[in-house]
Amino acid sequence: MAQSPTHRFGQIIGDILESAIRPLLEAIATEHGLFLDCKRAREARDGKKKVVWVDGKGNAHDLDYVLESGGTDEVVGTPKAFVEIAWRRYTKHSRNKAQEIQGAIGPLAERYSDACPFLGVILAGVFTDGSLSQLRSHGFTVVYFPYESVVEAFATVGIDAWFDEETPDTVVEKKVRKFDTLGIGQHRRIGALLCRRHRADLDAFASTLRATLIRKIESVYVFPLHGIRKMLGSVTDAIAFIESFDENNPHGIFARYEVGVRYSNGDEVRGQFERKPIAIAFLRGLK
């Protein structure tokens, strides 16, 4: 089936966004000695271009950018930041896209929770306040380029990027053909204008990312727990058990270690471990 002009033009806008953000992430990666995984052939994934990471349940997720500690072309490192790029033209699709991003990054953040990676998203087009709030409530740092900014940026190279559901395919096709006649310099000009117009937002994004990367451990607690879990049939029975429990005379076998780490930027990592070597390995893996 042939690709519709509207879909193709959406891909063009998405590609412009990815290219516009890449220099910022490359600079931060270099600054902090990290590897930037992005869409290009990489030996660590058998020469494939797609950025694919797998969550704790074996599900694969296509991503845009990942900053890795210890990563190289040949070796996959520890993820320190996941950054997604997304474009949507209509509000009716924005909530679904927000949920899609959350559904991909959330399980990865859970799998690599020991590293407590930064979660970032760059959005453009039309997104509702609700969809933006949803992402922020799940720990994402969000930069949003409204549709008007996209239209203004494309206008600098003579392309009217405005369209809606009533716009004929022939009209959108003309926009696509005109874009295809542009040179790389003009492509970059579009992205550069978007970044300049929202420089304050991008600076705040970069500042939050850097704060995550340079965070230091402020405190660590270890809580050895003893005793056997008491299974009770009702809330009343549970209350009675607690009321009769002698806190000054605990008894029972060792159950687990609870470990918590707090960082200078407010991040917290917690874990529960039944075996001493695993608890020690967890703490040794923290930076």
C-alpha cells in the first residue's frame, strides 16, 4: 500500500525534530563521557540501525536516543537517559501517543531502576495539557514545540506546513515534493529555528538532564528484617496482632534486606533482597 502524503509529511517533521535535538545530546554525552545510542548501524546490535532495548519481561521497544555509561559501538552500556521524540497533528491522537511513550519507557526504567535513568521527551504538534501532565506525572521531563512553532519554522524555507483532515492529499503532496528539493542546510535551518524559539525550554531540559548525570549519593540506609510474614484473615485480626506484638522482644529468622539510596537531585532508589550477595551487588552497581 502506498504511503499517504500526510503520513510522509509527518515523518519529515519527526526526522527534523530528531536531527535538531541530536547536537544537544551529543554535546552532553561528550561532556559526561557517555555513549549516545541513536538510529545508525551499531556492531553491538549486529549492525542494525534501530535503537531497540528490552524490558524485564522480554518485550522489545524501539527508541530514539539512549545515553549509556560504558557503552561503545561493540558493547551495550548502562542506560543513563532515555529521550523520545514525537510528533502528532491532532489532539485526538496525543493521549494515545503519551501512553505509548509511557508504555515503552516505563518498563525499561523499571528494569534499569538501579541506574535511575533520566526520562525525557521532546514533543511537537498538538498535544493536550492532559497528555503533557500525564507524562510529567510519570517522571518525564517534557519539552513541547506547539504546532504554530513548527509552521513558522517550515515557513523560513518557503513551505506552508499547515494542514488538517480536510486538506486534499494533492496539496500535502506538493509540500512533500518541495521539501525533497531542499538541501541539508535548509533542513537544518528548520530545526535550528525551532530550537532558537524554544531555547529556554531546551536549556531547562538540558539542565535537568545534567543534574541527573552528575548526581551524588547523599545517604544510604540498610534495614535488615527478621520474622515470618503473618497471614491473617481480616483487618480486625491484623489490628489484634499488631496490638499484641512485642516490639521489645522480636523473634524470627532473617527475612530480607531493605536498601534505600538518596541522591543529591532528589532521586531515590530502593530494593529488597533476600540474599546478601545480591544486596551487595546492588550497592556496588550504584554511582
